[in-house]
Amino acid sequence: MGWQNGGVHPQSQQSAFSFAVHHRIEDTTPGAGGPGPRHGRTGTITTPHGEIRTPAFIPVGTKASVKAVLPEAMKELGGQALLANAYHLYLQPGADVLDEAGGLGAFMNWPGPTFTDSGGFQVMSLGSGFKKVITMDVPVDAEAAGADDRVATGKERLAHIDDDGVWFKSHLNGDRHRFSPEISMQVQHQLGADIMFAFDELTTLMNSRGYQEESLERTRLWAERCIAEHQRLTAERSHRPYQALFGVIQGAQYEDLRRKASADLGAMDFDGFGIGGALEKENLGTILGWCSDELPEDKPRHLLGISEPDDLFTGIENGADTFDCVSPTRVARNSAFYTPDGRWNLSNARFKRDFTPLVDGCDCYTCTHYTRAYIHHLFKAKEMVSATLISIHNERFVVRMVDDARAALEDGTFYDLKAEVLGRYYA
């Protein structure tokens, strides 16, 4: 339902977005482990551009493109929705261009639901010189390490935060820009995704406890401002389909801060929630459980930046409904491909005369048409289509894994599937 095709939502704009829970993991499910509530569930998110059956993996098309893969291919491999990045699209080609094109989906020829993140992660991570990854090496004494103002070695700080917003320099040309809750909402409304995220401050495990508290309050106040601006723009742009707004839960590794953020934002007029920030991998399930305890049951939860199999199963079990991550295409560009037995590197010499698919029995386009030997040759010859073929397979692998987990959750075999998949993948 593109804007230029008469996609006018009803007067009750928010009714164009909804979430329904269908099935929950029972505490007594075999394999569930120790006592305690189980937050895992299946459901359906309804947006102006279609439904998303959850749990679901949402592939990332950072700049309105899943790297090396056509949108049509993403639909064929089972992608239900795509996520793009507000920071990058704001800088290039400009949010006004997407608005004029009819919104993100129309611009990239993607007919299904779309997400945009707020740009907060990129402003902070690129601004501190860490590019796509915030360091998770925790110093013994964060206070003594000067972690609250840390930048990557040899890098200049490009982002400067205050209570009103963030000044940052473009990583493209060094131009100076301003993001605030209001500007993020204005940009994302122009981008036109079905689901967007409130502007928040990203902290890392490096930050001191004192700074985490200060940041959490800043993000809470920004959330209130995001809601106010979102409501203003929704009324002003009533000829556009309704865009749902998700609040973002921060709080790093601290239980009281995660619970406070979840309770504070959970009481606000958000359509759903993103769970972000620094997450200790070994405590991912525990941290997500704290958030799920406090957040409303009838609103969806998106776990930001997750795609490893163990993290996906942990996320699903502890209440996450959707996930996104750039990893499937990023590793593909370095010749890595997923198999049920782990992640392998196709550039290895042993694949030079291997005329089997990437994975026997895989139903993706790549595996049904090409061999390891051919794609190995493409990679060695520096042919760009190698990234396309591996990316298609990797995205299908992760999408299907979450789809299988959803089906297993519905038929009561989730923990059996989890043990089987992870036991084999990490063997």
C-alpha cells in the first residue's frame, strides 16, 4: 500500500498498527530448565504494509538496500520486513528524497513492512570511532579508565552529546549535523517506515555506573519528547500511513536500571519497544527477562543487533519478538557461510573442487542453483556476485532458523529444537 497508490489510513490512524499474541511457552515445557516465568511467545504484528509473524528475523538494508541482494530476492527467501538506518539515509540521499518517492518501501521497491532505527547507535558508535561495533572489553575499573569519554585509538571524537541532543560530524565528509529527539522523529517520518524507534543515547559496558544513570534519565526525557513530536507529525501528515513508534530500553548490565527503563517507557504511549545498548552475551537471557517482566505483554519487543543462533534462541525464549542484524551479509562479503554445523569460510582451498551446494537440502536460490566450487572461484576471482550468492544463503539460513523456532514454539517442541540446532551448530 504505497502512498502514491492511495494508501490513506483511516482517521483512527493508530488502528493501522497492532500486535496480537497467539501462543506462549509454558513454564512446564520439557527442557525449560529451572523455575521461573517463560516470556517466549508467537504473535502477529500488523502494519499498513502487511503482517509480520513473530518471532521473526528482520534483515538489514542499512542504506535502503540489503547489501548485494535485490529486494525481490529478499522476498523470495522469506524476509517478512526490512530495516534501514535513519542516520545513513539522512546523510545520503536525504530523508526528503525518500518522502518525495513515497517512503522507504516505495523507494527501494519493497512491498512489505519496513523499520528504521533512530540513528542513535550510528551517531554514538561512529562518533567515538568504533564504526559498526562498540567495544565490549570491560575494564576492571571503568571509572578509572576514563571510559565515559573513550574514543577508538587514533580517532577523533565526532559526536558531542548534551541534554537537548547530539552534535556530530558526518563520517562521509565531515559536515556538522544536529540530531535531537524532534529531528530524529522528523527524519523518520519522512523516511516513512512502518515502525520507527525513539532517539536514545547508546552507552557501552565501558561507561561508569554514574554515567549509566545519567544517560538513562536523558533517554527517558528524550522518549517523552519523541512521543510528543511523533503525535504532532502524525496529525500533520494524516495523508500518510500510520507509523508505529517503539521506545528503546537501555540500562546496560544493571538489573535495576533495565527494570526502571522498562517500567518508565512501558507506561508511555509507545506502540512497542526496542531492547538495545550494551548486552553482556553471557547474560543476554537474564537481561532480556528483566525487561520482559516489566514491559506490557500486549506490545511487541524488538531485540536490536542480534543474529547468532544461540542469541536468537535465547532471545526468543526470553520474550523478544523480532531481531535485526547486519552480520549475515557482512560475513558473506568475507566468504563466510552458515551451515547447520557452524560457520565456514568458502575461500578455503578445500572448496576448490567441491561441487555440492553450500548446504545440502537448503532451499535457497543459491543452494538450488550453484556449487561451493563455483562460488569459491567467484570469490577468488573477486567477482561481486560471490557476495550476492553467499548473502542470499546466509539471510535465508537465519530467517528460516527463526521461522523454525516459531513453528516449534507453537507445537510445543521449542526446547527440543533449541537443543538440536545449537548442539550441532556449536559442536
